[in-house]
Amino acid sequence: EAGRSGVPPPGLVLMRPPAMWGAWAPWQRRYEMAACWAEQDGLESKDVEGEARHRLVAPSYAAAQLSTAQLSERKAQLLEEWRKMERGVYVAALRGCALSELPADDELRSLQVPVLILAAHGDAEHPVEAAEDLAALIP
């Protein structure tokens, strides 16, 4: 499809497709709620900590079968990563996530440009399997 300039893009790079691809609406609401919590109460709030805990019980992490100790370690890592950001940057990132969704399957099937899909092993929220599923849709 032509971009804003009317010229088709030379290619497309899709990075880290999420495990929740196709079931986006609940996550979209969660990202917006988390942005509001961080905006109102900062990155030290109990709501932000609760958001980290919620992410770790998502089906993608459950499928990874992490031990309680591994989940606790991952939660601490998430919170540390989030807290390294300035509050405004973190809020903007969450709102960007809330607005970001892959196109519908029909649109993906109709792509007529080269597509590079990037994924990394060990990322429970963005598993390689999601990238493989996405690649199977694109001609």
C-alpha cells in the first residue's frame, strides 16, 4: 500500500510481534490504564508494580513455565527497566503500545513489499512463534 507520499515503501520491518497479537483490545486497555497510573502516581506506585506482576501471569509467561524465583527475578527486572526511564518517556511508550497493533490478516496477506520480521528467543511477551505465525500470513 502506498504511504502518505503516495509512493509504496521499499520494504517493511516488523519488530517483535507480541504473543497477544489478535487479542489486542484487553491489552490496549491495560497499556492505557498503566500509562494513567504512572502519570498520576509515578513509577514507584503500587499500580505500576501490579502491572509488572500482571504481565508475568499473562499466557505468554505461563507458557514459558518459569519458576516462582524466575518470575520474581523477571518482575524485578521489568520494574528496574521501567524506573530507568523518565516518567514522561515511560507514559509515552505505554500510550504508543496502546496505539500499536498489527494490521488485519487480510492486509498482511496483501503486502507486496519485502518484509523482515525480527524476533528474539527467550522473550515471553514477543515469542519467536508469534513471528513465525506472522511470517506464514505474508506472501
